[in-house]
Amino acid sequence: MSHPFTLTLSCRERPGIVRAVSSFLFEHGCDIVEHQQFDDAVRGQLFLRTAFAAAPGTDAGRLSAEFQQVADEFGMTYQLAGDQPPRVLVMVSKLGHCLNDLVFRWRAGSLGAELVAVVSNHEDLRPMAEAAGLPFVHVPVTPATKRAAEARLLELVEEHRADLVVLARYMQVLSDGACAALRGRAINIHHSFLPSFTGAKPYHQAFDRGVKLVGATAHYVTPDLDEGPIIEQEVIRIDHTSDPRALATVGQDAEALALSRAVRWHSERRVLLNGHSTVVFR
């Protein structure tokens, strides 16, 4: 048997779905190695992720096409894929903690994805990217050049055959058009103080208010700024002894953890969209 393939699907809940999936895999000589499902009683939807092994030479595209008959019977939205890790293009500005964490996990083989390039509107993180052996592309952005810069970004996504774009503290707001072009394949990270503490110094504002929790949210990018479907959140408790600098350090830790988990779970096809939220099979 070969390395696992993954089938993910969602459809209206009704009897016989799991039996149909398992029967299809059995008839095609496949062996289920992991199965998870979630029945959303509120929305009447079923979400399923099944990892399975198949005989050497099995083609994921052909198997997916043959599964279409089952999908049509139950009105499924599905994806059947092999174990090829997704190619990831990382976007950054000046802060390097998230990029550094992603590079470390990629080199350690625990990210579940292949980093292929780093794009930035500043030159600050070029040494970090190039030290990791990654192409670094500087795409400066000004109000006058924003449209051309986004067009260049989408060109780079195609050039590097990127399956996923990760905004690892990229401090530019993408236009509605760019968000639409990257729908379902772009992940962003932001600190947990939004929308309460906006602006350039959120940790100073949080310190002034005596916050006791610092966190971060990783989510899919949508035209609604920082309001896309949430994939993962990390929270770290702090106390009155933490000054703004300490709060920022804790916040960076939370951001790196939440983002790396989101990228790994997406890469392992563990995240399914459920309206404006997500189902995450961890």
C-alpha cells in the first residue's frame, strides 16, 4: 500500500453516507487509516475526513473522478487528494517571528507543507529568507502602486505554483479582488486585541487596561478585514508584572503557535469550511 490519500467532504446529513464512502474505498482496494466526522445538528450538515492507503500507482485524479457518482447521489462537496505537500508562499513585512517559526518547522519536517518563496513589501527579512534557501521577492507597496503590487503578488502565486498564501504578519490590507482570487487558500494571523485595541501600539493599550490574556487568531482571508473563518486561536495568561515589551513577546509566541497550527492543519486537509466558521479535524 502507498502513503495515505485524503478524502474530505460535506453534505446534508442523511443515512448511508459513511457506508457509501467506506464501500467505495473497499471496492477500490483502499485501506482506511484514519476517519473523522462531525454531524452539525444545528445546520443539518455532515463533515467527513478519511485518510486511506491505496495500491502503488493509484492516481488521485482518476479515483476522484470515479467518486463523483457517490458525490452526486448525496449532493457532496468533496476533495480527494494524494499526499503531495502543498506549496506555500509566505508574505511578510518587518516582523520575522512568524516566518522564523514556519521556516524552523518546515526544515524539521513538521509543518506538513513546502515553503517555496517569501514576498515582502520591505527588505528587512531578506537575510532570513535567503539563509533558509528561499527566494525573496521585494514588492514595495504605496497607495499609488497598490493595484500593481497585488497583480504582481498573484503573478508570483502562479509562478511558484503556490497552493497556499500565508500572511505571516504582512502589514498590508488586501483588496476585495485579491481576497476573492485567493479565497480558501490564504491564511492570516493577527493579535487577539482586535477590535478593542487598534493602531500601532496595541500592547501599550492592553497594558494600560490591565489585560490578563494575550492571544492570536489564525483565519482564512476574506474581504471582511480580520473576520474570515477562524482556524485556530492561542491564548496565554499574563499578569500585572508584564510590561508592554513583555506583552509583545508573549503575543509573538501566541501568533507563531496559532499560525503554524493553522498552516499544518490546512496542509493536512483537516480544515473544512462551514459557513462563516470551520470544522477542524485535529
